[in-house]
Amino acid sequence: MNLQQFRHLNQYDRDRIEALLAGGETQEMIAKILKVNESTISREVRRRQRINGRYDATCAQQKAYVKRHNSKYQGMKVESDSALKAYIIERLKEHRSPDEIAGRMKREKQPFHASKDAIYHWLYSTWGQAYCRHLCSKRYRIRRQKKNKTKRVMIPDRIGIRERPLGATNKTRYKHFEADTAVAPRRAHNTHAIAVAAERKSKFVLGTKIPSMSPVEMTQAMQMFGQQVYMRSATTDNGIENKGHRHWGVPTFFADSHSPWQKPLIENTIGLLRRWFFKKGTDWSTVSEQQLQYALSFLNNKYRKSLGYASALEVATAHDIIKSDSNQKSCI
């Protein structure tokens, strides 16, 4: 007889089993009536019967529910595999994100694997909560941060983003940068800030502290970046610090007012700096240049999903973005 594929017994099936057993039917006949394998009925009766040996459908259903309910638990994928768990913990202590860990695990062809979602489920479970402190947010749940709107100012000889050449937006072209600044809060009563630039394709990032938001300081910072990497163009916002763009040494294009999404990479890069190292409201006068360079080195060495789980430094080096005579590699 052709029996249907394996299926879980339900309350109706168990009621019929109880009635048929009470009527004196054999387990073989019950299996034929329910159209299941004989071993299914044998296991059901043996495992679900009461202490006195009698099969009760209601009690059997409760036992089956409890066993099924407890068969899975949050974080089981990681917690049940000691080698996988040790690998994840080691990478978390290196401040690798779950996405980096999952992608690199696959790239390295490890004998085990867990997706980023499985790693997050484990981190949010009782078993993994102790390791949430290694996440950039250091929280059990990640909250989205709001982005500030850019300030509108007048820029001489301003060239809008719509006049930017197609090469700057081509996904296969390198050496096009986005630039921006991160400032200290007003309550800090100082003008210290950081200037940051990131290459659009490789996501390689450079930065330095500047004592003020004056156009002179920003120009000096961009000229220093130009000595370290090859730049074809730069995209920035309409901040007053960018008035000296004609002296940057590269064609510069400006995003529309209040449109940070037109330079998403640099906005995201500054966001990563804040999430990992310098929380929003950081007084930049208390941050040393060495601390900033360490943070930038960390970002440049992160394995990114968009880069095939290679680091920005690896991609920038492979595509000759970093100048050979620059000391940038030595400080990374």
C-alpha cells in the first residue's frame, strides 16, 4: 500500500488512535486506517502513553506540544556548535560585526556557517547577551540614528552635483571621493572638528583633525589628502568651510542644499565613526590625532559585504588609489 509522506499527528489523529485501541484494533490496522507507517503508531503509543500504560489522546497531545515547543530555542544554531561559537566570539572580540563574520566565514570556507541573522539571534538570546558589548552599538537592540540636515551657505564658483561627469557615478570607476566634516557640539565652546574624505568605490577613508571650520583649514586638509591618494574629483556639501574648493587641487561638485543622501558614503562613514568610537556630541578637542587615525584604520580594515567581504584597504591597494610615496599605508 502506498502511504503518504511523513506528517505530524494532530489531536484528531490521536482521538482516533485512542478510540481504535479501546475497540481492540491492532496497531497495524490503526496505521492502515490513518494511512501512516506502522512505526509511527508504535512510537506514538510507546512515547505518549500515561504512567499506567493507558493511551490518552489529550495527554498525548500535550506531551507532543511540549516536546515540539522545546525542540528549538533562540540562538540554538550557534549555541549547539562549539566550534562555530568559538569562531564567532573570537571575531566579536576583534570588533567584527555579525555581517562581517558571516561573510568572512563563507569566504574562508569554514566547515561551519551561520548567517548574520542567526548570529544576531544568538546575541539577543540569554546565551549571547554577554557578548553584545563587542557590537558597535553596545546594546541588545540597534536603534536608527537621525541625520542632521546640511546648512545652506553661498559658495563662489559653485558647480552643482548634476554637472558632475558620468565617470564619478560609474560603478566601475575609482578615485572619486566624497568629503565632509564632523563638528563638536556648541556646548563644547570650541571650534575643533574633523575633516573626512572617502573614495566612493573602495570606501577607503582618510581624515584629520582641524582646529576650526575655516575654509583655510579645510583646504589644507584636502590638499594633505591629495598627497596621500589619487583623486579625480570630490563631492561635498554647501558648508562655509568649503569656500576654498578652488584650491583643493581637484574638480569639486556640490550636493543640493539639505540633501545628504546625494553623498551617502561620507555620511555613513561619519556615522560609523560615531557609532564605534566617537559618540554624537564628542568634543573633538579631547580626541587626539592618534585616536582618530586608529579609528580610521579600523574602518579601512573592516570586511565589507559590498566589497565581497574584502577590506577597503585591500581594494584601494589593488586599484592603486593610495600613492606609493605616501605614508598612509604605514599608519594603517
